[in-house]
Amino acid sequence: MEILGYIGAMIVGVSLGLLGGGGSILAVPLFVYLFQVPATEATTYSLFVVGFASLIGFLQAFRADRVDLKAGFAFAVPSIIGMTVVRRFILPLIPGEWIWGEFQFSKDGLILVSFAVVMVAAATAMLRSKTETFHVLSKNRLALIIKAFGVGSVTGFVGAGGGFLIVPTLVSIFGLNMRRATGTSLGVIAITSFSGFFGDVLVGRPLDFFLLGSVTALSVIGILIGIVLGKQVTDQKLKPAFGVFVLIAGAAIIFKQVML
């Protein structure tokens, strides 16, 4: 299973290199199902892998002048606050076992179901037409703060970046085009994910740094491979196919946790 996990880590990187995003949504299932890491701890590992991969993408976007630092900073601050609130105060309050109607969940099961819902939402965003546009709204600071806080909260709970939530907000409130919004969102994801990861480290959460380093290194190798392949293959067909795969994987996780 560990060998499959390391192969999976490289596949995550290849998908990131090919598509410029989305592959990190597979990080939590990778740690949980192939490395047998409890879901609560897997979110910590995922935050680092997601943050590191997003940082690489952000630096590329920054060099290509596809980043709006002011918009990114305005989004990142409330997002980090949401991340901190969830990981420091909400997660510790969730009981190890709880019952909702006929269903009985463990804390890890709740996190996995929540993460699977995020996977389905992300897959839906990938399958939407790239020509979709968002109406530009007034620069409503309250709306921005609420959405950014919500994205940080989701990221903190499930260990996923939430780019599919960030991009529409940057477009609708700041009027950024899709390319600049995507590049800017990578920076927001990176700083939010790293804040969550290092927050866990500071409170003494035990981590297997060899596992974390190995998965991250293989993901980076995969990213470099994906970038090379991406110069020869467009993502018009790859992104919908990957979206279908993520959709199926998310549905399978929900079925496994709820029905079995």
C-alpha cells in the first residue's frame, strides 16, 4: 500500500503540473487510504503538500504577472483567521464518536465525508465550461470577509485548498480576469495552508516528517513532469476527465463512510 501511496503522490504532482491546480484535492485520500493515516492527522499532512504545491504554482503565476497581491492579501487575512478558528477551537470540540439520526460517525468519518463533499464540489467546478463568467459586484468588504472566512474554515476542516471557491470571489468582487484570479488564488491557498500546518506543528501535533518529506518530494517531481507534458497536451480534455475521476472518488468515499 505504501508503494501505491508513493506512486499516488507522483500522480498528484503530475495532475497539478498538467492542470495547474486540482490535483491537491487527492492529498487527503492518499494519506488516509494508502498510508493508513487517521483523517484528522491526514488533514495536517495535506495542508503542507497543498501549500507547497500551491506555492510553486503561485511563483510561476507571479513571474508571468498573473497575480494581484492586494486582492490576495485582502482575501488571505480573514481566510487565515477562519483556518485558525476551526483548527484550534472547532476540531478539538468534535467528539470521537457521534450519532446523527440512523447514522453513527467517528470524527475521522465526519472529516472524510466533509472532504468528499468538497471533492464533489471541486469536480463540478472542473467540469464547468472555462468560458463561464461571473458578474462583477461592488467591492463589498463584508461579503469578501464572510466568503474568505468561510473558505479558510473549509480548508482548515478538510485540509483542501478551496481554489474553486476563491476564484469566483476574486472575479466577482475585485473584477479580476480568470487568469489573474487563478494565479492569485494559489497564493491565498499557499499562505492559508501553511498557516494551518505550522499552527499544528507549534501545538505539538506528532508528524512523520519522513513520510511528509517523501510525499512532498515525489509530488514536486510529478509537478515538473506534468509541466513538461503540459507543453504538449492541452487541458481542454484532461481537466474534464480529471473532474470525472474526482467526482467518482468523492462519491465512493461518501458511500463507504455513510452506507458501509
